[in-house]
Amino acid sequence: MRMVEGYIDKIDPKKMQARVKLEAHCDSDGNPMITDWLQMMFTGPDIQYSYREGDYVALLMDDTLDDGWIAGRLYPESANLGSTGSKSVFKFKNGVEIEVDESPAKVTVTIGETTVTADGTSVEIKASGLLTFPVVHGNSPCPVFGTCHIQPSTTIKVSQ
């Protein structure tokens, strides 16, 4: 077995397989080698890796580079994880960031200049620009059942 690096060229999401371009290994014409379909590994039962075309990945391959597995994505030198023991941060190419803190249970989603934070007891929304929300309170009846479904301990804060 040997460790090889490359870039995902094509993905088959139903089979969780991908083909990888190996730029350091070229064919007789000088073109980068593209692997056959390889199985993608994931982190475990609670988090599933999200692979995309163009991702820089590590491969465990046989000596002839004919068979192997995609072991995981590799971070570029400019990466800043922001993750700690109980906190995981997921950053996407379009600027969306999701931070999950397991202790205490809290999720923060940032989309542009809008941040939504939820901790199981309250939801806080911070945004710039115009925000409009309907006012919902204990006297707001459900149009279907005629009673309010808001739990008294729920807090919603909106700020600009």
C-alpha cells in the first residue's frame, strides 16, 4: 500500500465512489492519470463526509495504482479549522459556516451577514439590512387547531 494525493475528478453519489486525477502520475502522453472508481471513506456514524469535484484528497492505493480507497480530504495550507474538543466548524466555499457545539448543545449558522443561533431554549437572529417577521405570541391561534402552539419557555430575539 502507498499513500497518494490527487483531486476528485468525478463522483458517483449513489455508490459513494469517485475517480481521482493524480497529477504527480502521468501516462505515456504526459497526461495526469485518472483512477478507476474508488470507494470514499467517511468519519463515522455521526458525521458523513461531503466530497465535491475538485477536492484535494489522500488515497491509499496498491503499488500499481489500480485499486485503493479515498481516505479523506486534505486541508490546504491556508485552512483554519476553528474546531475544538466539543466544537465542530463546517465551512463551505460559498461562505456559509455551520458551528456545532456539543457542550452545551448549540448550533450557529452564518449565511453572509445573517447569523442564526439556536441552543434548545432560544433562537437568536442577527442580520444587517431589512428583516421582517410576523409577530407570534401566546394569543396567536393556529389557523388549523385554533390554539397557540408556542411553549411558554420559547424565546425569539431578532436584532440588526
